[in-house]
Amino acid sequence: MKNNSSLLLVFILLLGFSSCYDEPEFPNEPFIVGYDGDRGLVFKEVEETGKPDTLAIRVQIQDGNGDLGINDDSSPFFYPVDNQGNYIRFDPEKDEFDCRVFNFQTYIGTDSVFDTIQYQLNPDYYNFLVDIYVKGEEEYELYDFRANCQSPPSGRFPPLKKSFENNKPIEGVIQYNLPSFGLLPLFRNDSLKISVQIIDRAGNKSNVKVSEPFTLRGVQVDSEDEG
């Protein structure tokens, strides 16, 4: 699969609640309050060759028992095998190529592949779900990264607690950085919307929070400024 974007969570700011204060009562399902004001979406164009631009997404979150974050080492993809246990390779004589179905792979674990094989997304891998919508002639339309042989913009963040035996509520801001060599060429002058959803360790999904319309240039800051 061609990867024109990569994913990285770089910053988590959480406000804890000690026994000195009354704990707020939040639902156990995660909730996205909104984007973090004028820092909710920040784009940095990096002029240095070989380094990606970055779209930083900051959302305010609440969770009643704080069970947020993934610490396993699972793969983002599954690779099905045939009855003989072999990976299912792309056959140009009978298969229609689709980036959402086939992926050029060099290694899977310790296996050498160096071929285009069938794959599936692991639905439990991502816990920070991101979609990007582009203004069409009449309405905003979802941009399908996978259909265009690009990595999906979603990602994952680590546990927000040292121990989940502590089920106290948490509230704070998650900043998710989306480094990409492709965002500006793709969406230079387009009106965009971002939607964000988070998932807790029990599989509960938050509300979907959609941003106000924006352009990359409209939320751009200098690369040396803090996002």
C-alpha cells in the first residue's frame, strides 16, 4: 500500500481529580466536548526536504471511568490465507485491483512476501478515528484515503492511566498529530471538515464531533510555532 501519510499521537494533557475535590459525574462512554478553540486544528507546513507537514487535531474529552488508551502490539492489518495456509496473492487474470483489498507487502512478521496480497483492516486497532470531508459542488464528501492507496488518517493513543484499577473520571485534551506529505497537494485550497470519534477499552464509542469548515491555509501557523 502506498503510504502518503503517517500517524502519530504526540501529546496528551489530562486533568485528574483527587480526593480533595468532588469528582464530576461523567458517563462511562467517552465524550468529545469539542475542538480546543483556536488550537483545535493547526496546520504546519515544513519546508525542510524529507520532513512531512503536520495537521494537529486537539479535542476536549471526558470519560466517567477513564478506561482510555491501547497498550497492545496488535497489527493494523489482517492477512487472510487460503486452505493451504498461503497468503492470497493478487492475480491480474482474475482479480480487479483495489487498494482497499490488495496491498503490496514486503514482510509480515518474519515472513518474506514481496508481493501484492489480500489484506483486511483490524477494526480494533484504532481508537482515535478521523475522517476528512471535502466540499463538493453541493455538499461535503468523505475523502476515501484507502481507495486512493493511502493510509487512513485514523490512529491510536496509549493508556491514559498507569493502572485501570483506578476508575476515576478523567477530563482533558488529546492532541493528535497527523504528519503527511500528501495533505497540502491534496487539499491546498479546498474547504474541509474533520470528524473525530474515540473508542474506550471496552469498545464504547464516543459521539462523533465534526469541525467547522476550514482550509489548511486558514489554520496554518509557522513551523517553529507551537501547535
